[in-house]
Amino acid sequence: PPFARELFEGTELKMAEMTQLPQQVVMGSSGLEAFAPHNDLFVKQTRRGCIQELMGCEAKTEFKIATKAQNQMDIMYALEESSFCIRLFCKNIRPWIVNVTAGGAAGGPQISQHERPFRLLPEPCKCCCFQEVKHKDHTGTAIGSTVEQFWWFVPKFAVTKPDGAVEYLVSMPTCCGGLCVNIFAEGLCNCRVPIYVFPPDATAFTQETKIGFITKIWSGFGTELFSDADKFELEFPPGATPDSKARLLGTLFMMNQLFFEGGSAAE
């Protein structure tokens, strides 16, 4: 019957589209241009090595990356490179390299690379050994860095371009004249922990002045209690270039390690 033929053809077309989409993501998204179509990302840390973490040693951090609208369709994959001894003894201040590749699993084309050297924990009034992550494109060319700034009460970071010019400032929202973190910025009892992106000339770090954000969201009671598998929403500032988006994704990796892993600075 005609209606059955139309139904069959429609279903067949839909299945073909679903089959082709991941291939398009993998095959056409090498390099920083993979960031170009996206205004936001949904970053999911996996439970890789959860037994190892229960025994007191951090596992290699693994992320699967989607968009907020389609958070189950992974478009990028990221995996930390570091040694067992470094993870055992240095924990959340350890140096690492995180490679971001296209597709929802390892083995896709390289998109970007983020390298974090060994640095001291974020501390107020520190004059050296500032936290840092260096960003590179898929060819290994430097595209900027994210560096801890001198601060008194609330940690602050600068996202810089290859020439050292500050592109964004990154900080948790503050109140009381910048003396403390505004724990009410995202509302009450919603288990959201915000880190906001501000313009380079920002002097007030409030919800009203943010232009983007990195927000940790609730991953579930069991996941939060027994592992470091966190989830983040990353919203890019208006007009962000693919290079800018890569730098902010690398910034997210460092924020996760500093403030949300076991034994973190937040504790």
C-alpha cells in the first residue's frame, strides 16, 4: 500500500542519515575547524579507572565530548597522557598532555593538543610557578595558553593568544567586592558549580558581566561519591574563533583537574 511504502522510505532515509552523521563528524573534522560549527560543548569525563581511583591513585583522565543539544552523540574524544608514578605522587598538580581527536572514540583525526607542565597548586599572593596549560593545534603549532594570575581571594586565570595578548579572563563569580565566591550565582540546590569567562578588561567578575561559562553539573550520587567522572557545560563567548574554542576546552581540562579531582585545590 502507498502509506506503507512512504513509511518504509521515510524510515530508511532516517536510518541512512543517522549512519552517515558520525562518519561526517570523523572524516570532515580534523584540525581546529572541528570547533567552528559549535557554540557550546557538553564534556563528559568517563569512569575510566574507577577501581584504581578507589585505591588512591588517579587514573588517566578520559573525556567524551558532545554538544548540549545532543549530549549523547559524541563528536570528540580526549585522553590524558601521563605516567602511573606521576599520577600516584603528584595527583592533581601532575603534568600531562591531553590529545583531542574527532569522533566518539580513540583513533580519530587530531584536533588539538593541550600540555600542562608541573606547577605548584593555586595559592593567593603567589609570585611564581603559576598554573598553566599550553594549547596547540593538530600540527603541533602553539595557539596560546591559559595561565594563573596573581590573586588575593578567588583564583583567576588568563586565556592568551600566541602573541601573549589576553583574550579572556576566567574566574568563579564573586561577591562582596571580590572577597569571596558567589555560591548563589546559579541558584540554590541545583548542584551547578560555575566558572565564568569574562572579557580581558573585566574588573567585576559577576554573572552580569560574563560572556561564556564552564559549569560543572551533577553527575549522579554514585558517580560523584565513588569516582571523579564529572560533567561540564562549556558555552563559548559570542564571536569565538576555532582557536579560541580550543583554548577554552583546554582551560576546562585544567579547571577539572585543579578543582574537581580527588585531592584537588578546592578541598
